[in-house]
Amino acid sequence: MGTGDCTAVGVTRREAFAAGAGFALAAAGIGTVAGQTAGAPVRVGGTLALTGPLAQTGAIHKVVGEIFIEQTNQAGGMLGRPIEWVLLDDQSKPDLARTFYERLITVDKVDLLMGPYATANILSAMAVAQRFNKILVHHTFGIPKLANYDKHFPAWPLGPEPEKTMPAAVFDALASVGKTPKTVAIVTSKFPSVQFIAAGAREIAKQRGVAEALYLEFEFGNRDFGPIAARVREADADLLFVGAIGLVGSQLLEALDQLNHAPKNHYYVYPTPGPLASSPLGANALAATAYEDLAPLNASPVAMEFSKLFHAAAAKANLPYVAPDTQAGTSYAAWQMLTEAVNATKSLDDQALADYLKKNGADTIVGKYRFDGPNNYGPDLMKVKQVQDAAWDIVWPKELATPGKTILGK
Amino acid sequence: MSATLFGQSVLSGLFSGCLYGLLGLGLTLSWRFLRIINLAHFGLIFLAAYLTYHFVQSRGVSPLLAGAGLVPLFFGLGVAQQWLFIRFRVSELPSVIVTFGLTIIIEALIQWIWSADFVRLETHLVRGSLKIGSLLAPWDELIMGGFAVASCVAVWAYLNFTWAGKALRASLDDPDIAAAFGVPNRRLALVVSGAAAAFAAMGGVFVALLYTLTPSQIYSWLGVVIAVVLLGGLGRPLGVLAAGLLVGVAEAVTMALVEPAWAPIAPFSLLIAVLVLWPERI
């Protein structure tokens, strides 16, 4: 998809006919019945990284958006009108995201906005939304302190200070089974939304008296993990804390394996889930998560239906990992938030929607969101998951752990 | 820093350097002898890597067998590409734009077929590592290094000790006089382009074996390999190998001694230093 290519998702020929017929019926004073949509579509505009270095994750958000829109249209749409998703490819570039959000508002004249993928692109879109006073719900913003627009609503449920809460959760989880590390090696990509978490881990380790055996930063896109692995091996810490995004964790583990070294305990901030779980090297790997296709998170009928649809759609889209996890879950939650606000207020007015979300939060498959903290961030809903028997299980906090599972530490 | 850490880092750099040399070999040949700055070379490397992934992962073919099939196939692609360039008279500077466009097309094709998501080959040529004292050399990387050194030496020997190699160099100096002596300029150009693409295929097999693949990673190799090609001197197979080793070791030692984040600075610092101190080299 090239620059500016536009995909409208959600209005099929049958739905268009139904919408036209519904409009005629409405004009004749005859109401619609449940499950039917009528009238002009509600147009939700957004961009995703469908090409470029972030495209592998952008593809997940496209699949989820399409699922949600199809479900919603089949259930009667938004305010009785079908939803149409005006989706543009920002090519993973923040500057293009900014231009396209401007276009969505001024040229395409969309009714509502849905955020792009990834922190930098969301930040670009947020500036545009702020200029036009539009509400911006988004799914994957990683640095809460940078989001100071009062009508932005994040579905990535980090809480206001993830640089403190996320590393603390790892130390707490290990401490709960008597495996508090004495030393930590912190190795991080310079990708902004993981680098600041790793920097926070240094502080948390210091506060808890855990000695820092190694701290390293490397460029996003680094290919050669051999020398980094050699330094990790030499540090031989009790906990390897990796500011990982994508496949960094798997690449580092492979490089360590070539040096005949396996970390005792190892944590990855945002790893690509499939390869870590399927590789023997990923055994006992820990990672952050907001959502997994696991009890108790997937117990609701909505979550179960979503899981079924996502498995099928992800396989059809040729995604290697077909279980809904953090990316898919928060993406779905973002659409749920926007829809809940519209249905509750019966309005597409940006101020009314923002007021509703600020006051009531939103119920989603990820959990109950609140936006009453600094920069519209509410409680931290992140969890810790671990690879056990070649599959991810949630192990922390205890009340949300996969039934029968506890963290395994060394 | 311990001697083991330093030695292990140097070893890792040597392996990276061998791969840089192998990936740069085809590029340096087409740049020097065809006057084509072939950025599509990187697209072909990744196309070969994805095809290797496909045949090995889905069809259970051995990586070397996949490579044996891909090398002649890509030779044909290279010949076809050069035929089109000759047909449409693509010269040196326009070739940058044309081949960049081809790279984007190849990237889109890869994404369309294999998706934008990460893929990783779970196969090894030989699992494990060779122990050299306290150092470990992974077998896959040793084999890759062997192929890289052999390829560069073979091309050097071909250029220097065969009639075709000498004809190629004569053709570069003065194509009209060379043609008068019976040098088939056009056919040689097709062979060089085919060989360059075949080396891209060979490099792609090892990229698939050693690295995780995503379509957009095509561009992450571009800067460092072009730096290696320029450092090595255009059309110099042994130069490109030596430059690759120098850059690889410089990156690895920077990672081990200073900060991994500084490693990308190494190749370009070397390039600038050579440009300033030894400009006639490039």
C-alpha cells in the first residue's frame, strides 16, 4: 500500500444496500430493527504502520479493527449507523502519520479518530487531534509522561509511571517465591518506549539493594548480538532484564546459546510472543502483558468470541502468532472504549465523548479502564507472564495468574 | 574486560565481516564493471533469504540444497535485469533510482507473500559451536565465513588470471578497443550481473540461516554494506572482504569495549577517515 492509499473497512455492498434501505425506511418514519444499520456510515479515521519497520505489529491492529467493525456492524452499528474505518498506511513514519491525521480531519472529514500504532506515531497524531480538538483513543502509547493532551485516551494500560511499576512487578514476582535477585544485568534497545523502562529498572534495582552487574544500550535494529551476549555471559547476573521490543529477546538468547550460556532469570519488556514461547531457549522467560488468551482474562463471552474470531482472522492474514495477546487485546479495548462512549452519550461530539470517558472510564476485555490519573492514565493493568511448558502463562499479580500457575525462579 | 570477552568479540566481528564481504561482493562487481549502483542487490538478498526460509521451513529442503537451486535461478534474474538496463540505457546515476524502485517492489512482494511479521528459520547447517580454547565459534558462522572467503578469492582469481577477467577489465578501460580485439562486452556484462545476483542469493541463504527476517530489514543492511564496498575499493573482491572484516571487528570491539549503541558509528568513521586520508582509494 503506497503513500496515501486508503482502505475503507466495514461497509460491504450488502451493508450499503441495507443502509440505503434503512435510510428509506427511516425517511418513511419506520425504525430499524436490532442488528440492522441504517443511514450514512459513522466514519472512523486512522492510520496504521502497514509497511515499514513496524508493519509486523501494525498488521495485528488491522486484523483487530476489521474484526471489531464487522462485529459492530452485524450488531447494529454505532448509533444504528454502520461504521466505516478510513484506514491509511503511515509506513511506520511519524511525519506521515501527522500529515494523514490532518487529511482525515480536513479532507476526509471523518467523524471520529482511532490512534495509529506505536508511540512516536501516536504522539504525531495527538498533536493534530489537539489542534482540531478531537478525541483520540489509541492502543499502544508507551511513554505516559509525554501524553499531556486532555482528550487522549490510552488503551495500553501502563499506569502513569511504568518505569517504576513495571520493573517493580518483576522484582515483586520473583520475591514472592523467595528468588529475589542479588545482581541484575540490564540490556536495552534504544527504542524509546523500552529504553526508559530499562532506565527505571536501574533505579528500582538500586532502591532494593540489587547490584547492577551490567547496563548496556544498543541501537534499535541491531543485528549482531554476539558481543552483547559475551558481556552478558561475563556479568552472569541473577536476573537479565532486557529492554526488548520485537525479536530482540530471541536474538540475544540465541547469541547467548552459541556461547553456551543461559540466563538464570530473564525478563523482556515487549517481546514478540511466538518465538520466545516456542523456542527451548525461551523457557521461564518473563515478559510484560496486558492481555492474554488465558483464564481469567478470556472468560467473558465477548473475550471468548474475540479469541475465536482473532484466531481465524490472524491465520487468514498469515500472522505467525494467532493467539490474541497484549497488542490484539489492547487494540480491541481501544475500539471498545470509543464505542462505549458513543453508545452511552448517543453522540459523536468529541467533548461529550471525552467527558464520558474521563468520568466513567470504560469496560473492556483487558479490564476496567479509568482515566483519572496524571495525563489521563489510570491504574496499572499490566501483568507479568512467563513461558512455562512452551506456552505463556500469567504469573503476576497472583489474583490474575493463570489458574494453577506461579512464577518459576532460579 | 577479560581476554575471553575481547577474543569472543573479535571472533564475532570476523564473522559479521565475512557476511559483509559476501553481501558486498555482487554490489562491488556491478558498481565497478557495469557502472550500476544496484540497490536492488539488497532486495535480491532478502528475496533469496525468504525463499530459503520457505523451502527449508515449509518443504523440509536442506538450506544448502535450497541455495544450490537459488544460485542459478538468481543468476538468470541478474542476466534479465542487466538485459533490461542495457535495453533502456540505464546509466550510473539513474540506476540508483531505478534499482531503489526495484527494491521497494521486492519488499512489497515479500510482504505480500510472507507478511510483514518476523520469521525465523529454526534450522542449522550444523548445530553447536567449535571450541577454540575458551572461545566458541558457531558452526553455521564458520561455514558462512568459508563460503565468503572462498567466493571473494575465487572472484579475485577469475578477474586476474582468466581471459574473461582480463577482458572484463579491458572492457572497462576502453570498450571500443576491447570490442575490436574480440571482447564480447554485452555478454560479459550479462555474466557479471548474473554473477552479482548469484552472490546475492548465496548471501541470502546465510542471512536466512543467521538472522531474523522482516521485509523492512532490507534497508538496515544498506548503509554498512555500501560503506564496506567503498572502503574495499570498487571491483576489488579481496578489498571488500578485508573492509568487511575491518568493519565487523571495529563494530564488535566497540560493542565490547565501549557501548553497543556506538557500534553503527564505526563503519562510517572508517569511511570518512579513508576519504580524508586516502581519497584515491575510493
